[in-house]
Amino acid sequence: MGETSIQLKKGVIEILILKLLSREKMYGYQLLQELDIKTGGIFKMKEGTLYPVLYRLEDNAFISSLWEEGDKNMEKRPVPRKYYKITPDGIIELEKLVKSLRDMIRGINLILEEEI
Amino acid sequence: MKDKIESFIHKILWEIEADENLKKRIAQDLRTQIMEASQNRDLDEVLSNMGSPSEIAHEFMASMQDNNIEDLKGLITAPNKNYLVNRYFIEYRSKINIFGLPLVHIKYSTRLSRSWKPGIARGIVAIGNIASGIIAIGGISIGIIAIGGISGGVLAIGGLAAGLMAAGGISAGFYAVGGIAIGFFTIGGASLGYHSIYGANGARAWNFIIKSFSDLFGIK
């Protein structure tokens, strides 16, 4: 993966995480899988990349975390999970970020699709 | 299983330069993630897919630096991924690798940090608190050419040096040169070897050692 591609992805990863968490609370491993599967492998990430983004979002109070015990009836070896969920501030931030991204994409397209 | 997970996490944290609280946070997340991933897969496969502890630690450091994590703010200042530096720590790893080792690896941390641990450098040229490589320079160094406080190698130079050719305050080797030199061919203030050259004080020291042994074992 090229450096340019990595930098572009870094810019939007926060939006994708907030969007996924706005639908339901998720734990780290689940987020990694969802990002990978739902983006067709484009946002396949390593834990070393994901967690620091989560820490920053949490430190800025856009998401919060809570521990839940695993379901003994459903799992072979129930494990406690640290779930992340979006906060009201996070929802406002997500709306702002999505608007900024859409504006940016519209601006980029005006140049890229310009007929000369 | 639990021991293997904890050992793996410990190796990662060992290479992460961060506040203890942040380390705890990382450990918690990694622990639950590994346990979660190994629900339906073999633990060794899960760990292998994650990469080496060193790679994971480096990725965390680079990403935390990008994200300005509060606990690291003001500590890490260099933006380049292969160059990490803060008040207590410096690491440089060249992008060129030879036989899986970086051409140059520098890893040094000062004792000022609350959670000090020595920087371990491994590379063709390695410089660190502890260094191992072809050319190793460090507090403790092991290499073909090793220079350091305590050094061991084919050519070892240091306060305490041991190797095929050793030079130092106290040196031991086939060829040894030093204040105190022990080996086959030796030159030193006090020198003990099959072929030895020593100074006046060395002669006195050598005679003292011989006399002490003689007295101890009653040899006339």
C-alpha cells in the first residue's frame, strides 16, 4: 500500500468508526472485522492502527467504553469484551465530519470530472 | 493459553514507550482481542497473523504519534515513522534491511523516565543501551565488533571486554590487552597469559596472586 493511500485512509477512518458505532456498540475486534468486510478489504487495518484512533476519540469524549461479560450460553470460552459506543458529542462530530467530507468530495469531483 | 497471551502482550509493551496508564489500556484491548479472535481459531495462528511483537509495537507508536494521544503529547516529536523520539527515548530503524535485520538500528532510553527500561538495538550496526549486531555499540554490546561498557565479540573493546581479541579495563580473550588482561597472548598492567607482557604494577599484582595461591594451598 502506497504512502499516499495510507494518508488518505487516515483522514476518513475516524468517520467510518464513528458511523459504525452510531449504528451499534462494538468491540475492537468486531470493528476491525466490520471495517474489513464492509469496505471490501480497503480498510483492512491492524490493531496498532485502530486502537490509537479509538483512544483519541475516547479522550475527546466522542465515544465511551464499557465492559461486558461474554455470553456463557452462546460461547465456547466466554470472554469479557470492551465495547465502544458513540456519545451525543460523537454524533454531532460525526455529522460535522460527514458534511466536511461530502463538501470535499464535491470539490474534488469538480476538478477531476471537469471537461476540458 | 493465558500465559502465551500475556507473554506476547508483554513483548509488545516492552517496546512501547508510553505512559503506564496508556500501556494498561493497550494491554486490555490486545488481551480481549486475542481472546476473542482465538474463540474459533488456533491461538498460534491468531498471534502469527497479528505479526511480530516488535512490528505491532512499532505500529502502535506510529499511530499514537499520528493521533496525538494525550499521554504521549509532548513526548514524541518526530513525525517520521522510522524515527521515534521523545524526552526519554530515541529510536531509529533504517528502512534498508539485510538478512531481516535493519542496516542501522539505534535504540536508546535515558534513566529519567518513570518506567525506564533499556533500549535494545538489533541490527547490522546496532547502537543502544543494549546492542547486538555485526557492529554493536552500547552499554552492553555483543557483536563481531563490540564496543561498550561491557562488550563481547570477535573484537571486543570496553570497560569489561571478552572475545577473541579483547581490549579494555578488564579484558579476557585469546589476545587481550587491558589494565587487567587474561588470555593466551596478553598485554596489560596486570596480565595473565601464556605469553604475557606486563608493567611493573602488573608484575607486582601477578606475584601477589601467585603468592596468595601458594599461601592458600600451602605450596612452597
